[in-house]
Amino acid sequence: MSYAIIGFGKIGQALAKAFARKGLEVSVATTRDPESFASDAAAIGPTIIPKTLADAVKADIIFLAVRFESHPDVAKALPSWEGKTIIDATNVFPVPEELDGLPSSAFVAKAFTGAKLVKGFNHLIAATLAADPIVEGGHRVVFLSSDDEDAIAPVAALARQLGFAPVKLGKLNEGGALVHARGRTWGQLIFQDLFKKGSNGFIVRRQSGRRSMPATSSATSQAREGTCLKAAYICLGSFGRHVPATHTS
């Protein structure tokens, strides 16, 4: 399996650091000549390989880490994205009218003809995403949602390989709504820095006075980590009632 990160701003570099930490090779590209960011890539680690956009999109799994409005330019790199999995790490706020009620990732998916698209790695700020995801025995949570059930499994496997704890939210317009902005309102899981900790899969916040929210590994867990918006609320304990909604810096 080969990997690429398209976009090498704060989020792209944060993702690159996650790969470098585990010694995993990943191509990085922008619409610029790779020589223009080669020194930044080298500073992160030897497994971060600058490439042209045309070469980087040959990867099997591709992180989209550009500004939302730049995604059509990336999509033009291939006439068909058949066989590719796109991990959409973009956010857009406020939501432009052109989306016409669609989750932003569903709008992005239209541009990448033939690809499988997973929304993921987008709910954390860059500094948090760049940090070691394993803290005090817990693994930092990343949320994954997709309208293609088969697409999530390899992305979840990659997330675990990078040290994260993937939590499946279901389809983009169901549980995935929790990690999308709608109008001028952020989804309720955006900026929430959570960890899965312990054999029972407790989800906790990395803060003093944090609280635990159980999510077992049985069939109940699958429902809780689930396939719909209601299941996502059950799994994560309705943050507004249980966890202070403070941003992590």
C-alpha cells in the first residue's frame, strides 16, 4: 500500500510528522515544484518524499490536505480516480452556498471521479494532529466517515498504524455530520481532543478533571461507534452535557 499527502501547509506537515514518527514512507506534493518544499520535507524525516503532483497521485491512499477551494485543481491531476482512496482532511467555514446543503466531503467526492472518499483527520488543529498520538497509554481519536463502507477499513488500519484510535461515524450525512460544518456552525466533534484508553475502550479527554465515556468492544460497541448520527452521540456521550467544549491548543 502506498500513501501520499497532497498539500504541505500546517495540516499536511502535521500528517507527514505522523508518518515520520513511525518510519513510514509517504509522498508529499503541492501544485508547486517539489524543490520548493524539499527542505521542509527533509526536516521532518527521511521517509517524507517530495514529488510532483502527477507522481504523488499514483499512490493508493491519498490525503487531501489543501484548502477546500483548491480541491478541484487537485482533482484535475487524473482523468479518473478509480482504485484510489481519498482521505478528505479539509474543512470549510462558513459553508458556501454552492454546496446546496451537501456535507463538504460529499461535494469534494464529486470532483474525484471513481475514487472512494473517507472524511477523516480533519477535526483536530494542526499542532494537536502533529503531536504524538499516544499519551499516558491512550491513543488519540480520529473520526472516520464515508458513504462507501469498504473504504473505511484500510483507512482505519492506517490510522492505527500511525498510533491513532479510529472511530467510525457512518455515512457523511449521518454520523459524519458531527465532523462537518453546516452554515456557520461547526460540527460538535470538531476540535474535540479525545483518547481511547484501556482494554475496555474508554474514551476520555486529555484534561484535568476529564471524564470517561464507555465504548465496549462488543456488538454494542459497533452500534455506538456506528452507522448513524444517533449512534455517534451515544458513543461519545453528547459532549455538551459531559465534556467542556474547549479547544485544544
